[in-house]
Amino acid sequence: MRRAMKVLAVVSTALILALAQGPAFAQSARVDKASEKSFETTVKQVETALKSKGMMIVATIDHQNMMKMVGMSVKGSKTIEFGKPDMGKMLFAADAAAGLELPGKIYVYERGDGKTVVSYSKASAGFAAYGKEELKKIGQMMDMMLEEIAAEATK
Amino acid sequence: MLITPIDIAFVLVGLAITVGALARRWAVPPPEPAAVASPGELLLTLLALIPAAVGPNVLVVALTPGMPAMPQLVRWVLLPSVVLLLLVWGVAALRGYERLTNRIWTGLWVGFATTAALDVFRLTSFSLGLLPGNLPRMFGVLIFDTMAQGPTPLSDIAGGLYHYWVSACFGLTYALVCGRTRCWGGLIWGLIIEVGMMTTPPMVIAMDTGYFGLKLGQGILNGVFIGSLIPHISYGIALGVLQERYTRQRGSLIGLVSAVVWPPR
């Protein structure tokens, strides 16, 4: 009985720790940067910053406009998907399975308080799951680049 | 804005034509005597039924898993079907098949205009949240393959035109198959269309409502079903009232087939 209680205590402690770590990890992977500019200006600045880093914009998903079709009014929210051919080549050379992480994306939205926010997930967090050194490096490079893009877009 | 000025413009045009046509022919004129049927007229009638079927079904096919998408279907199936209809109409006019030309013209314009009678209730249902989406706007982004960007005025016009064309095709099918009927015939046709809409991919799969909106878990009297049934009843009544006044001759497609296959001695 005592042994069973011990096992139960260890298992539940591990479970609580795991649950507590999950959101914490997710939080550290997500980056939110408030912009001083309006929504539209921020979107334009994100696009300009991406292009200045040699990124190609693959698609822009306009959630606000799409939601109108289903009778919902939402504030400005766009996802900008982007990629860079040479980075794609490096990534596929390292592990084709990591194609799941492509294209990169930045989400720009108007928060409840009226501020525009530029959000993205750190690429290194996504690539970490593959356990490859090359991918880790690519992830770190992309993190730095995304940080610079977000800084440029929100100033 | 959930209901766009383009939605309203389509409704106003349709209502103006419907009301004007009804005012012009308030009393139901007596039917004209049926013309002698010929194999040529039967063949052209059957050919005219192809574009009438294509109009609504390109959407059904496009939203069926594994089938080509709307942009391809519009380019390679829908637009050629419109050309086919124009050719059939032209040949029918040249050969003097007045019954057929009357049915093609009446079916198309009545079906087109009375969509407004449907839209008045459809847009109301949409505004009340009964319908899950403003379907013509979705048709537009499907036609241009711009779902990610959402609707634009151009896609709204294209979607609206497609929506009205589909109804014109239903009007055409009714005129070609049933000929001149009493007005309640249109109501039955509207109810058949409703059943079709509630059981085909655009609603069942794309809108994820399940058959007759039952997936919403509110029983058969759910918002989607009621919000769609009332517009189709309205469309059916308006269609029946105008078809009765503008289709000149009685006689169904079955009658036409019988007259050609077993000509009266």
C-alpha cells in the first residue's frame, strides 16, 4: 500500500511538472511584440522587413476579411507566410521531415487594447524536435532574423 | 459590413424585374395552343437541359472531395455550358421552335430575377446568424481561388452572378421539364431545391452542417434548415407566379417525348 502511494505520488508530481512545463515551453517559443504603428502600417512594415532580408512572401491570409463571409466582425489580423529558397535548400538537405515547419509565418493582429501586435514562434523551438545539429543552427539563424524583422516592423 | 452593397444591388435589380413583370401581367393570360412537336425540338430541349444542370452542379462537384476545383470547373465546364445554351437558343430561334425559345428565355430571366425573393430572406437569415455563411461571397473566392485573401468587390460580383445564374438554371430546368404549370408548381420546385441543398456537399461538407443541418444538434427545426427553407419557399412561389404568366404553352418534357416517339395519328 505504502509503495503504491509512493508510486502514485511520484507519477502525479511528474504529471504536474509536465503540465506546468508545457505552457511555459509554449510561452517561451512564442514571441509577441507590440507595435507603435497602426495595423495596416505594421503589416506593410513586416512585408518590407521580410523583403529586406531576402524573404519571399508566399501568401498573406487575411483572417479579418475571411471572417466577414461567415458573419463575424473581427479586428485586423493577417498571417504572412514567407520563405527563402537557400534556407529551404539547407533545411531539406538536413532533414526533409522538417518541411512541416515551412513556410515561416508571422501573425499581425489588433489586440483588445487597440495595440497592434507582431507575433511569431521561434523557429528553433520547432526545429528542436528533429534532434539535428544542422537544423538547430538554421533555427537559431531564423530566430535572429525574425527578431530583427519584428524589431524593424514594430518601430 | 456583413451584407455588402453588392448583395443589396443584386436584390434590388431582381426585385425590380420581378415586381415589374408581375405588374405588367397581373392577370394570368390563357395558355396558347401547343405547337406540333418535332424531333429537332426535343433534341434541342435535351441539349438545353445540359447547361441547366451544369450551373448548380459545378459547385457540388467542386466541393466534393477528390474533384477538380472551382476555377477549373468554371473555365472548362461552366462557361462552355453557357456557350452551348446560347447555341441551342440560336438554333431554336432559327428553326422557329417558339415554344422552346419561350421556355429558355422565360426560364432564365424568371429564375434569375426571382432569386431576389430568395435573397431577401437568405440575407435576413444570415444577419440573424441562422445561416453559417454568406454563400455568394464564398462562391466568389472559390471562383477566383482567393480564399486566403477573402472577398473583394470583384469576387463578390462574380459570386453574386454565379448565385443568380444557378437560380436561372433552376428556372430553366423547371420551364423545360414542366412547361407552363399553376403557380404552386414553383413552390414544389423550391422545396425540391431545398432538399437538394440540404443533402449535397456545399452545405453538408463545406459548411459542415450535416444533412438538413442535423449536425448542429438542434433537431430538424434547426437554424440552417429553417433559414434556408423559408428563402426557397419564397423563391418557389415567386418563380411559380411568374412562370405561370410568361410560359406560353402547357406540356411537360414527358409530353414532348411522347409526341415525338408516338406521334398522334
